Amino acid sequence: MKRFFHRFAQGTAALMGSHWAFSAAAAACLVWALTGPVFDYSNTWQLVINTATTVLTFLAVFLIQNTQNR
């Protein structure tokens, strides 16, 4: 299990540090911003981006910690 997590964390760190990950995140934010008027800037519309960024940040903290521990 430890070896699997090490390989998974290493691969994920490489992916998250790529220009593709940044481009995908920027595109997701742009799509979210452009759909604001469609959803009348509702609470649900705001909750989608808030939840997504919170979950991804939470997971990224552990990924960063694992990378630094190596």
C-alpha cells in the first residue's frame, strides 16, 4: 500500500505541476465565470466553484506535504 501511494503521489504531483493542469483549472474558472449570467449568479452557482476549489485545495495540501517529505 505504501509503495502504491508513493507512486500515485509522485504521478499526481507531476500532473498537478504541469501546464496542462493550470490550463484546465483556468478553463474551468473561465467556464464558471461565463455561466454566471445563465444561472443568474445563484447561490448554487457560487457553491459549485467554492466546493470544487475547497476539495482540490484540501487534497493538494496532502500532496504537497508528501512531496516535501520525500
